[in-house]
Amino acid sequence: MKELAILGSTGSIGTQTLDVVRTYPDRYQVYALCAHRSIDLLVQQAKEFHPEVVCIADESLYEPLKERLSALDCKVWAGTDAIAEVVTMPSIDIVVAAMVGYAGLRPTIEAIKAGKTIALANKETLVVAGEIICDLAIKHHTPILPVDSEHSAIFQSLVGEDRSEIEKILLTASGGPFRTFSLEKMRTVTAADALKHPNWEMGAKITIDSASMMNKGFEVIEAKWLFGVPVEKIQVLVHPQSIVHSAVQFTDGAIKAQLGAPDMRLPIQYALSFPERLASEFPRADLFALKDLTFEEPDLARFPNLGLAYEAMRRGGNIPCVLNAANEVANLAFREGRCGFLQMSDVIAETMNKAAFIPKPTYENYVETDKEARQIAESLL
Ligand code: MG
């Protein structure tokens, strides 16, 4: 029996993780549920899964949450300090890190230090502080298992292989809803247009990041840290069918890929059960029904965010942290109608030029950088 702490339990990854737990109650038990502020769903989840601890990030919701869970025998905590503490509790085996954005960094660091296996969905953690996270994981012998579908595909392709024999990582991208749009047309798209993702059901922030291809830029950075491959060896391929979830090309020319229907429950379940595979009822990809599997080069002129992510890695230091902070600000502003779709990239590029460069950042430097970059980005809107 594995005990789980689920950070972001009411989000898209969190609810699908609970689907897996529901299917395998003899293998997985929920020790802690943590959410940002979706109190209704959190209460419902607590009643179904009976965790030891329920935690809400927004402290103003502590009293109503405690009140509504008074009939249950569970501890109720609130605030970001509480979340950073919950993940270190001795009974927990696996921490599912599925919070949105920069907020996932601190609890993930605490969980690694406590030696918990990390099922990592929060890619921003690696974008912001990949070097610190990887050093800590080595020091504390903590496995980090990818939940992101592309990285799960790469991870599955690498089982039984020597990482020194990787020639190239082939990272696939759906291309999002604006894949075939002209620059002219992209200038006037709205958040509602961007939220219509062709293949994947996800939360709002990541769906906008997918439409702007910042998500893919982040995934390049994520792959670099997870698999120890320089970004020059990570190639993005636009693959609109989202069937090939990613692939690895080896030094002898062999390419191994993982294919499947687009369903996040498979990578979530694999991260929880690795190195085992568990039977599932998830939809199967019917290869006879698929007419074409196509691959295109990404267009950096229409999707400059992808280029900005490579640039952030080339510059190194705290610049990927700046990239993330500016993107979080621009992404939210776009969703709130305060910023145009293409303007998001301008704000991010400008913030990257204006923020102070720190070549070897500490955790404290990242906290300062995040704050500074958010202020710069806000001032540019
Ligand atoms: Mg992904």
C-alpha cells in the first residue's frame, strides 16, 4: 500500500490521480489532499477518500473548511507553510506535485529533502530551479517520476537504456488551437479561443501555455533537467494528432517512442506504479482508425515563446525563473483580457532583458527574482 499526498487535488491532474486511486484502492491510499481554493470539491474529495490531512493554500478559507469537515476524523490545515510541512510527514510515500506554477516549488523542495518519491506534474518547478531540484534529488536519493505525458513517454522509452546513448530527444507538440493561424489572425484571438484545445482537457493556465507554445518551451527545459540532455539535443516536432507522446533517438539511429490515446491517467498511473504496469480501462489508440501521423517543424515566428525558452536556457542562471514569472503574469493578464495573445511574448522578452542577471542563484535568489520579474512584467502591461 502506497500513501499519497496530492498537491493540487482539485485540479485536472489531481482529480485524475484520484481516478487512479479509485481504481486501485488496494494499492493507493490518500494521506493528504491539498488545494488552492476550490473548497467544494476539496470537501467532496475528503469525504470520499478519508485523508489524514486536508490542506487549503488560501488561509481565508480555513474556518469554512474546518467547519465543513468537522464530522470527519482528519486534520485541517491552511497556508503555504502548512503545505510545505504536510509533504514531509513520515507515512507519505509519494508526493504528487500538481500545483499550478511557481507555487509548486517550495513544497516540492521540502518533499525531496524528506526523501519522498515525487510524481512531478508541476513543470514550472524544474523551469524555475532545475539545477537546485536535481542536486537535491541526487543528494537525498529521491526519484522524480514525470507525469507530463511527453516526459512520461521519454521516460518509458528510456527503460533499459543507457542515458549516455541518447542522441536526441524528439519532443512532440500538438501545436494547439492556433497551429494553422496566420500572425494577423493570432493578433485578435481571445482567451475563449485559446481555451479550446484540440486534444487535451487541462486547466486554464496550461491550456493558454499550450496555445502560445510556452508549455512546449517549458517542456524542453523540463526534459533537459529530467534526462540530463542539453537543450540543443531536444527537438520539438509539431504532431497534431497527439498519438506519439514523444520519442528518443539513440546513437545507433534507433528511435523508441511511446504511443497512445491522449489521456493523462496513463502517465499518472505509470508514475505511481513504476516500474510495474497496471491494467487499465483507458481508451486505446486504434492504429487502423488513424489515417495519418504527421510531423512539422515548429514556426518560431508565430510562436516566439518557444525561442524564448531556448534563449532562457542558453543564458542560464536565473533567466528561466524570469521567463516563468513573466509568463505567469502575462498568461493571467491574457485570461483577464488585459493583454493580447501576441503581446504575451513581448512582455516576457522585455522582462527577460530588464531583470537583473544572477549566474549562480540560490533558492533565496529565485524567490527575489520571481518577485522582481513579476513587478517588471506587470509594469509592461
Ligand atoms: Mg505535456
